[in-house]
Amino acid sequence: MKEREIKYDFLRAVAVLAIIMVHAIPAVSVNDKQWWFAAVMQPLLLSFVGIYFMLSGLFLLDSATGDITQFYKKRVKVIVIPFFFFSVLYYLFYVSRSQEVLSWWEYPVEFLRDFFSGTVPMADHMWFMYVIIALYLCTPFLARMMKTMNDKELKYFILLILGVQTLTNYAGGFGIGLDQILDYMVFKGWLIYYVLGYALKRLFKREDFKWFALAGIVGLALTLLQKRFTPGFVPGIHDLAPTMIAMSAAVFLLFECYGNLKCKAARTAAVWMSRHSYSAYLAHYLILKAAAELLVDQTVVRHFYVPRIVCATLLTAVLSFAAAWILDSTVIRWLQNLIKTDRGR
């Protein structure tokens, strides 16, 4: 049996903590020290959004070449059902706080409208799910495409979608109208991360890490310069900016090279956190905003910028993983058992 690659469990666990922390950082800074902390930490933490997509692409684009119906049924079971369940929880929490009173039948109608339109209240982080589900719908066909490419063709493909994304990201900001071309390009958007995870795993050589690390450092430096001197030029910051892609690739490969933990306790913790990371991600925003931040703000820590962020992050993480552990083994498992799938990936 192939040995488990603990580095991916470790990376997935760290990714959840990173996303929790980025949501714990206040939107407004009151002095330069706070500004610099947020300016440096946010790009580093947000690089893990891309890494989430990279981890999915890494595994699925290498394996999803079997029965397409079974692939879709399994994604509904392991992805859509928890997503729907947690969306219901967010909606119920919102209803419990809302002053609006509807007829009993209007609540499920309103929820379904919000769910399918991506506007479930208090669930700002759920945008990620609509992107990943769209990518999963394409995965069986993308996986077959990846398998038929040789390494040279795969490199050309990565350069193509990276070039398209760079133009998409910057052209409008410089007043260059390329909409008639770019709007019809198939390979753009978050797809770059999804394919990049698979491509880096397949093509990466350890001796190349220094160049990716350098690109990541340059990407962070350019992001900080832009935040400081041209903050109004939004397209060049975060998400799909080439600078962020460079940072995500550098962090991903850092774990690829050095992420295989030897400590047995750390390995056990990483596997457990990785197993419950999906539900913890779905739960964390509600726990952070409705509980953790309120509790932290009742202590003396609220007066200190960084300690408040750290405490809110850790408390949210503990509560989110506890909730995920309980729900994954009870309600979510019962719901998932309603769908029968073949064993295997």
C-alpha cells in the first residue's frame, strides 16, 4: 500500500487556520503598525485560497478518469450535502436574528433562492463552494485532457491560461479593451489554480524550488508596493493576480518539499484536522462572527490588535473543528448515507 503523503494533510490543516485568521483581521486599521501587519499577512493568508483549489486539482485531475456518474454521485455525497447542510444552519441563524416575519412556506422558498443564487446571509465565504462545484462538473473531462497531454503540452497549457488570466486581470485597469477576446476564452478564472496543483505535482523538480520561492517573494513585495502606493488599482491585489498565483505556488511547493512531518503526534493531528477540514471551513465564519469574536471582545485582549486576532483565530479553530468532528460523525454522515456510491476514489 502506498504510504500516505502527510504533507497534503498538513497543508490542508494549515489552510483552514489561514482562512480563519484572514477573516479575523479587522477590515480597518487605525495606525501604520496595524496597516503593515494586515498588508503583509493578508496576501500570505489569502494564498491558501488558491492552495485549496490546487489541492483539489492535484488529486482529482490525476484520478477522475473513471465512471463519470459515480464521480458526480460521490461529489454530491461528500461536497454538496455538507455545503447544503451548513447553508441551512447559516440561514436559520440569520432568521433567528432577523426582525422580518414570513409565512412558514416562504422560509424554504427564500432559502432555496438564496442558496442557488449564492446569497445565503452571513455566509460570505461560501462563494468558494460555487466555484469548486463548477470546477468539479468539468473535472472528468479535464482529467482526461490532462492525461492525454505530454509534459511539454502541459507546460504550454499552463502558460496559456496564466497569460489569459494576466490579461484578464490587468488589461481593464490599464484602459485596454480586450473584452471581446477575453470574454470568450474558456480557460480563465480560478481554473488556473486547479490545474496548477496537478501540473506542479507532475512537473516540479526539487531543484526548481528556489525559483518558485523567489517568484513568491517578488509577488509579495509587488503586492505590498501596490497596496502602499496604488491602492485604488484593485485588479493587481489578491485572488487571481499573477502575484498571488506566484505566492500560492511558492507556499504549495514549500510544503511539497518540506511538509512530510516525522513527529508521530504531529502526523496524527494533521490527518485528523485534514479529515474534518471541509466541515470546519464551512462552519468557521458563523462561529467566528457569532461567538468567538464576541467572547474575545469581553476580555482584556480586545485592546491589543495582534493578540486579539490570534485569540479569535485559535478559539474559532477549536470550536470549528469540534463542531466538524461532531457533525461529520452524526448528521452529515446520516445524510451522506442516503446516497450510494461505488467504493474507491
